[in-house]
Amino acid sequence: MTRVPLSVYERRRVAVLAVVSMLALVIVRSTTGDSNDTTSETTTTFTTVPPIVEDSVPVPVILGGPAALPPSGTAAIAKPATSANEYTGTATFTVLGYTERAVCYSTTVPQGQNLVVTNINNGQSIKCLSVYSTLVPPGIAIVLHQSVFVKLSDLIDAPIPVKVTW
């Protein structure tokens, strides 16, 4: 078998590969902690905390002003002033009861009143006639016909916050 001498390029490749392999072995050995040269010691430190004696805890002192009220779970909310002929609530729509005149179903507004319903989100408003109906679901202040509701908002936005005046 004849030996073919390596070119300069191939000899450099072999040398670089040998150096990289040695570095990789050193790094792997140091990260696995398999070294026999070092010994590890475990040191345990104990700290003792003296017990709390109930007699040594001072009583809280209030330094001026009234005593704090215990939390009640509610917060004060500022509401804008409203007139007797105005209220805010939610509005939804129905496809029942269509007439040529725009009507609104509400249990809180007097019958026969001409109402102005304003969408609080976008400021658009419509006029309708208040009629009494038992079709108003709980939690809803006013029910508009679908053809009237679309003038205030998209149907997918129902229920919407509204201000009702008369």
C-alpha cells in the first residue's frame, strides 16, 4: 500500500479538528462534574428564631384623625346628575311588533311618551314611541325594533349602553 502525502490544506483541517475535539472534551468534562480532582463539602448552618411572646407585641396606636373604617366591599362611584325625565341603561332589539312608526318597549318609561334613545358608545340617537310590553327581558331597560336598532349600532353589539330622555 502506498501512502499519499496530505496536502497543506488537509493537514490544517486535521489540526483544527483535533484542537476543536480537545476543547469539546474539556467543556463536556467540566460541565458534567465528573472531575476526580475536587472534593465537595456540605456546610449546614442553623439559625434559631426566638419565639414571639404575646406580651411583647405592642398595641397599634392611631396617630391623629378618625379610625379607619373596615372595608365594606363596595366603592363610591361618581355618577353624573340626571333629570327626572332621563335614565341610562341597556338596549337590545327584537323583530316582533313592527309598525310603520318606530316603537320602543320599556317598563320604566310612561306609555305614549316620545323618547330619544342615544347610544352612549358612539353618540348616535333615534326617536321612538314608548309602548308597554312584557317582552322586556330582565337587566334590559329598553327594547327597540331591529330596523330602529341598526340606526344606533350593529346588531352584533347588542346589548348596548343607552341614555333615554323624554
